[in-house]
Amino acid sequence: MQRHRVLVAFGIAWLSAVLLSWWVYKESTAPQSRDLVYAVAATQDLPAGKRLQPADLKLITLDRKDLPKGAFLKISDVVDRAVTVPVAAGEPVLTGKLAAKGSGEGLTALIEPGARALSVQVNDISGVSGFIQPGTRVDILFTRVFSNGDAATTTILQNVKVIAYGRRLDPGARVNPNETTRPTVATLLVSQEQAEKLVLAEQRGKIQLALRNGGDDQITEPSDPVQSADLGIDEPRKPRAAPARPVVYPAEIGGGLSRTATSGAAKTAKPESAGQVVVRIYRGEKVTEEKFQ
């Protein structure tokens, strides 16, 4: 009897241990309750400048801890605002990717408050062979040729953002170097003062764009303009005029008399009468005559 009780007690203990282990395992592997929130995302790829409509947007669920900073929780907060950069399908729409309310769409939506969009003429050389694209940053060099033939080049603007190249607003739409026709206009985002300086530079000389590294936003101190002399390309000196040589005229009158005149010093006149030679000598404003028989 005593042995039977021991076996029963042992069996109950073993069963309790098994049940406790199973419960602990179940609790440890059970899915944890998640704090989910809604976030506004794009239903399709959205190009820069696109004004958002309800069909462009949807709600996705995210863990609150994974919610990006600047995300929107309601579609109504985003409708009628334009994106300033491309947004991929399924990507949350963030405050930093939207233009201010009332900014319109297209290029106007990309112009920051207080800034101006100014287009400049470019070609294969001044446009860095077509490698400039929306979103890149450039320095602007100005070259002027003076009336004496000398020239000078200086950097007039630094770290200027290109917001459009031709009619392209999308930074991802890189210009194909093999295209037969390339854009000839780059639109820059500048301040009003920079816009005035740039317009004057185009009128007074030639401008060229210098492409910057995307991560380099350093502004350097202005340096002195580079001139022809800095390149060792001075104007060639004009050869000195050869010294005046006496000009001997043949005798015009009998007797073998010759007349000699020096350029800038003496000029001869034809004889006033037969047998007489008159030589006029010019010294500044003073004129004298010498007569010879």
C-alpha cells in the first residue's frame, strides 16, 4: 500500500512537471501583442512634382516603433500636396518629401519659399557633357574677355542645386550620353540676389557649370580671378618698328643734286623754280624751309 502511494505521488509530480514545461514553452513561443499604427504610403511610383490625389495613396500598418519620423496617419493630411522627390510604391509619404501647402505642382512645387528658379543656357561643355541631372549641385564659373584681349575667370556661385534639366524634374532620369538631342537648359534654385548676379554674368561674358560631389556642401572662400598671366599665356609683344632709314630721291634738276629726307623729321617739297630746291623741316609744330641751288 505504501509503495502504491509513492508511485502515485511520483506520477502526479512527473505529470505536473510536464504540464508546467509545456505551458512555459507555449508562453515563450506565443506571438507578442503588437502596437500597430496606420501610415500613409504611395500606391504607385510617384515622380517629383506630382500633386497627390486619393488614388495615389493608401494606408499601411506598421509597428509604432518602426514608424518613420514625419509619417502621416491620415490620407486627408496629404491630398493636394506635391512631392518634391520621387516616392516609390509602398514607401511611406513623409513631411520632408512634400512641398508646402499651396505650392502647386510640377516645377513650382520644387521651389522653396524665398527662392527662385532660374534657367541658364548650357551645351555639352558648359553642361558637363550631359551628366548634370535634377538634384545634382554645381558651382558656376564666369569668364570675361576684356577689350585688350586679356581674360579672367572666377567662381561666382557655389553649391547651387539643379532642380530641372531640360524638362526633367526626376533625379532618377539621368540623361543618356548617347542621346542625339540633349537638353540645352538647366534650371537652378537660387536666391534673388544670386539670380541677379547670374543674369548679369550671362550678359557680360560666359558661364560654365562645374559638377560637385553629392556629399560635398563646403563653401570655400572666394579667390582672386584667374587671368591669362596666371597661365603663362601673356599677349605676345609687338615687334619694335625698324629705325627710319634715309630716303634718297634722284636728282630732279640738273647738276646731280639729291634730296635726303628722314621719316618724321623732314619732308621735301617739289622745287618752286628751276634750279632751286626747297626742303621743309618739321620740328613739332614748327616748320622751317631750307633752299638749295
